[in-house]
Amino acid sequence: MSYLYAMSPRPPPKLVPGTTTFRLDDIPLPMVHATHRIIRDCNSEFSSLFGYERAELVDQSFSRLYPKIADFIRTGYMWGTHLSGGKTYYDERIMMSRDGRTFWCSVNGKSRHASDPFADALYCFEPMNRPVSQTMAAITDRQRQILTLIAQGKTSEEIARELGLSRRTIETHRLRLCRIAAVRNSFELVAWFLSQEGPRET
């Protein structure tokens, strides 16, 4: 059986035999449809995750959901590089709710436009039980980004290619992160990072 996705403001497409239509609100995970990083539709799980009503987010920029505009710009660079050609992409980042609370969130996205990754894309946001600790707060935006990629098992070379930096720069950040976390190597750094994450809700 095949499935069709329909955004809620539009009338549902005509069904053909063997197909089922889903609206965003039928999906039990925080989902959002965006064009050029502007939210065009989202379900109630997404809006409630950030403490908004759906109408307050539709036609608004994703930038309002980031702690800093620099985070929004940096994330856009990464996704613009790796989401093209209808690919899927995943990352973990700190987001901000309406009341100013920051929290870790994992994001999966897929572009529906072959040549322009932001022209038409779907994203799934899931909150993570990883506290934004005082130590994490002391880490720079760039270091936090690199630490997240290290925890995903990526090598310095892969991270350098993904961020458009030199391998030496990544290794320097890795060393500084080890000093901040008071660990001896990358294995202990990842273990420290993951130890901050409580059990996930099911």
C-alpha cells in the first residue's frame, strides 16, 4: 500500500485505490512542512513542543525557535549542504521554547525538491532528555556543534568536510572540549556527553 501526505490547509487529494491520505495532525510526532525555512504547516505536537499555538507559527521563520540567530544561520549552512537532491539529514541541536526554555532536540528532515533543499521540505522534531547543563552552557556554539557530530560517530575528517573547516581546526576544538569536560580522549568525551542524557520517554 502506498501513502499520500496532505498539508492540513489544503483540501485532501482525491483518493485512488490502494492509497491512504494522512494530514500532519494524524502523525503522532512533531512534524513541520517548510519552504525556504519558513514554517508553512505544522501539527499540534510541534506547536505544543515549543509552547505556541499552530496559527502563531505558520508563515513564520524557524529563526524564532533558536536561542541565537547564529545557531539558525549555522544550522542552515549544514542542512543546505547535506539535504540537496532529495536526501534525508539528521542532527541534534539546542532549541528554544516560547518561554525561553532551551532544550536538546533531534531533527530528521527530507527535501522534496531535487535542486533546492529548502524549497520544499519536511522535518520531524523530537525532544531529548539531555539537560542543557552549566558545562554545556560554557561551550561555544561551534564547539557544541562539533561535539554533537562527534557523538554521532563522525571522524574529524568527516566533520571538517561537513562544516567546511580544516581537519586541524576540528582536532583543536576536540582537544579543547576534552579539557572542558575533564576527560582524556574522544571516547571519554562522548561518554561524558551521553551521560548527561537521561532515559528517553516512550
